[in-house]
Amino acid sequence: MKKLLVLVALIAMSAVAVNAQKRAIGARLGNGLEFSYQHNMGEKNMLEIDAGLPAFVGIEAAATYDWIFPISSWKEAGSWNWYAGVGAGAGWYWWGWAYAGIAGRLGIEYNFDFPLNLSLDWRPLIGPEFGAGHIGFNSYGLYQGGIALGVRYRF
């Protein structure tokens, strides 16, 4: 009887832990490749930090504070959310130009009932670019961090 109670308690704790994941780590795959980390800050907000190779022509890091909006009309084992946010980022192109600016994010995600998160989002990063006597506007940022598929492990 004791073993059965311990087994039931372990199963219940595992179910609660799977449904209350606060962090996710993985990758964003699109016009380049990025490492991605999400940290939930309550039920309605999250911080997402990405670092990677935008279009494989440089390195870039961006962080956004996102607001989460559940899509409650879908009744499945997991959960659907859409989210939008704003933040900042910076990067460097291999040819010597650096850039910094404002990052935005708009996306949709599905959290499975096991620790996997899939998302599809658009994260532009626009602002000034400079280097080697050049000062301009980083219009590449509209699509380089652009639309990407995110695959993350929730823990």
C-alpha cells in the first residue's frame, strides 16, 4: 500500500511539473539559426532572449519582453497562445558593420502536454548601423531575424 501511495504521489507531482514549466530552451530556425531561451514571468508575460547567426552573415543577440494571450477556443491536450512584445538587440556583420536597435516580436505558439514548445514568430530588429565610415539604417533587420520556427524544451 505504501508503494502505491508513493507511486501515485510521484505521478501527480510529474503531471503538475509538466504543466507548470517556467522556462524553455531551444532554437529558432528561419533565415539563419538562433539559440533561444524563454522565461515566463507569470501567466501573461515572458522574457525571450535569442542569440545566433542572422542569415549567416554575422552575429546577433536580441531580448524581448512579450505579452501572452491564450487562445482558449481550442480544446486540446496542450495550449495555444499568441504573443507580442518589444525589446532591444545588437549585432555585427562579418564585413565590419555593427548595428543596434529596437526589436519587436509577434508570434503564435503551441505548448504540448509534454515538455515541448513549438512557435512561429516574426522578430524584426531595426535601428542604426555603422562601421568603416558608414552610417545608415539597418533595413536587413526586418527579415534577417524575421519569420522563424521555434523548437524548445520546457523545463
